[in-house]
Amino acid sequence: MTKKFKNIFLAVLPALFFLGAWQWFVHGNQRLEFLFASPSLVAQAAWAEFGHATIWNDIFVTLGEAALGLLSGTILGTVAGLLLWGNGKIDKITRPYIVFFGSIPIFALAPMTIIWFGIGLASKVVMAGFAVFFISLLQAYEGAHAVARQYFGFARSIAAPNARVVWKIVVPGAIDWVIAGYKMNVGAALVGAFIGEFVSSEAGLGYYILKASALYDVPRVLFGILLISLLGIAMTSAAWLLQAWRKTGS
Amino acid sequence: MTPLLSAHRIEKSFIKPDGGKLAVLDGIGLDLFAGEIVCLLGASGCGKTTLLRILSGLDTPDAGSIDSAIARPGPQIGAFSQNDLLLPWRTTAANVALGMELTGHGTKQARQAAMDALQQVGLGGFETHYPAQLSGGMQQRVLLARIMALRPKLLFLDEPMSNLDVLARRDLATLVKNYVREEEAAALVVTHSVEEACFLADRILFVTRPPARLSGEIRLADDKADGILARGEAMDAVMRELWRTLGAAA
């Protein structure tokens, strides 16, 4: 228990030190406070904002966009990855296209998605989903290959039909890879949703930060950034739940 | 008595990276009779694993023929290799049931066969353990149970005792022997270990350095007790024959 406590203390220590130094650095200097805000000013802004319904709305809008994009991108990417693994012909034909589309910076797509899908939820989900799709595809593809290498010998020797091999070995075996991809993709999904909001939106944390920065309200900008990071942590912990559910006794 | 499998003049060569031919198997012929365990003993890299792949139907020979009433590959083939792995996300019982599930048996029937096979390898009570919770020797036995659950007639074992301590080796040898005798099956074991061969075999065939040919045969006396000591004396003769085989080809 004491060791656990000590570890928590050691983990929190750098943050405390940083916050303290920050507070001390800007203390009593209005110009510095204006430019860099301070932990206490951010806390004050947070306190004030949490009283309003709008910040909660912004949080849930961004969470919804990123989560829907993450989910749809992961599912579509995984299915596509398994498909490419299963069919060498499709794999060969689509490879250059995947590289082509995968190299498009998500930023460049934002204007088009707004034109095609409007300034509401749909365009942000598409942005987040696009940002997630390619890593999911690669993870499922690589995962299936690794599973095949490790576990196929037995299935081949008893002449098991392919459909059953895929269903009983490849799909469950690739799940770990998909979960790993999901963790990497949490950040990408948030970036996708956030950029969509930045380009054009009426709500969400991107919109909130954009609005605050237009007013040079540094504490609220920093508060918005903090909220996005917390969303990232919340979405990553969903992966921990998935992994806990899939126990292997190790 | 007709053999369960009869191979005639099997030849196999591979194309080297420089385009040249690498002859691996040079006219290997052997018979496997019901109720016997045959060991192929030779140096590492002499093509034993290639021969097993060909005999179990996973690869085709360049020349030669194989006669057997048993479908290869097929559910009556029990192939076991040192590289085989259990599925880490399945419990012991579910791992053993895998072969049954893959060959189209119902879940209930697969489950029952798995329970029986686990009893047979002495792992009753470990049904709900995951592979990560088992020792290396126990995992080998689960892999063996996975094969036995399908009641195969032909066992192809590729260095089944590597990584096992002496007690686990004795257990595994007893298991294989009992199975082969009771089920009227035949087992072909390939190994580079004199000890492993002496533990298991009724007959030992010696394999030359590549391109592999069979050079001699030693028949071991049937051991009624847990014959390690009786087999110890045979080891001398086997060792001498092995040196002669390897020396002759060098």
C-alpha cells in the first residue's frame, strides 16, 4: 500500500512542480498572465464554465463525433483489412490506392467534407473515421497474417475448411491487434473531429477553443485543451475494458 | 498386414536463392504399421520436417508416391510440431476442442471429446486454465490432447519432447505409446535427439546428411515397464549407428 502510494506521489510530483513553477512565474505580472494564464486562472475558468450547460454540450458533441468516427473507422478498417488478407488479388489491386488515400493529410480533406456533409455531426464523423480507417486496416491485415503464421499448422493438417478457420482462429486472433490499433487511433479520431470543428462548426470543443482564442481568452483555450486530453483518456480506457473482458489468464 | 501408410522413393528439392537446386530428400521409402512408433533420427536440417510435411499431405514430393487409405491432410492426421502454439484466448478445454470444432463437430460433442482427451493426458481439472497459466510441459500435453481428441490414425510428431524435462518426457512417451497401442494408430516421430528416439520408438530409422536417405534401422525391444533403464542400454547402439550414418555421408 505504501509502495503504491509512493508511486502515485512520484507520478504526480512533476505535475505539481510544473503547475507551481507556472503559477510562480506569472504571479503579479499582468502581461505574463495575459499571455500564459496561470493554473489558478484556468481553474477559475473551469469553475465558471462547468456551471453552464454549453460546455457540457461542447464536450458531448466532440465526444460523440470522435467516438462515432473511431467506431465506424475501426469496424470498416478491420473488415477491409481482413478482406485484403483473405483475398490476395484484391490486396494487390487495392494496394496503390490504399497508399494513395492513406497519404492524404486529414487537414486537406476538411473543406471537402464540410461541402459534402454539412457543418453538423456527419462531416466530423467522416473526418474522424477517415483518420482512423487506415491504421485499423493495417492492424487487422498484419494481425491476421501474424495469426496465420502462428496458428495455422494444425488447422491445415486436419484440412479444416477456410470459413471455419477464419471464424475460429483469425477473427479472434486479430482482435488484440485491432485493440492496439484502437488505442493508437483515439488521438487520430480526436484530431479528425477537432479539425472538422475548427474549419466549420456550431458546437464542440474545437469550436469552443476557436471562440476563446478569438477573444484572447487564454485560460479558456487551455481549459478546452485540457478537456480534449481528458476525452482521449476516457476513450482509451474503453480499450482497457475490452482487454479486461478478453482475459487470457496472464 | 498392410501398412497404414507406405511411402516410396520420395524426392524433394528446393530452389536456392542463386537459382541452383538444393536436393533435400533423395528417395526415401518407409512403411508405418498400425500400433507402432517409428522414429526418424538424423542431424538438424536434414529434411526431416520436409518429409513430415509431405507425408501429412501439406506438401507434394517432386517424385515418388505415398499409399494410404487415410486422407492427407484430413481429420485422421495428428500433426504436432515444436512450433505449434495454443490459442492464448481459449481455455485449455476450448483449445483441445478446437480440432473438433474446425472439422464440423457440434460444440457439445467437441466439449465432451476435449474433456476425455484432457483426462487422458492427465490434465483433468485444468479445463478452465488459460495456456499462460500452464507450464511448458503441460502446454505440450494440451497440444497432444488437441490431436488425440480427433482420434487420428496417423501421428506425425516433430521433435515432440524438445523443451521438456526428463519426467515430462517420460509422461509424454507413455501417453503416445498408450494411444498408439489402444487406437491401433501409427506414429512417425522425427528428432535429432538420441534420447527422444530411444524413449519413444519401436523402430529407429537413421537419416543421412542432406540430401537425406535412410541408411539403417534398429528395432527396440518392447518395453513393458516404464522402460527408461531398459532403453538406456539400447542408447549405446543407437548412438553408434547414428555416428556411422552421419560419418558415412560426410
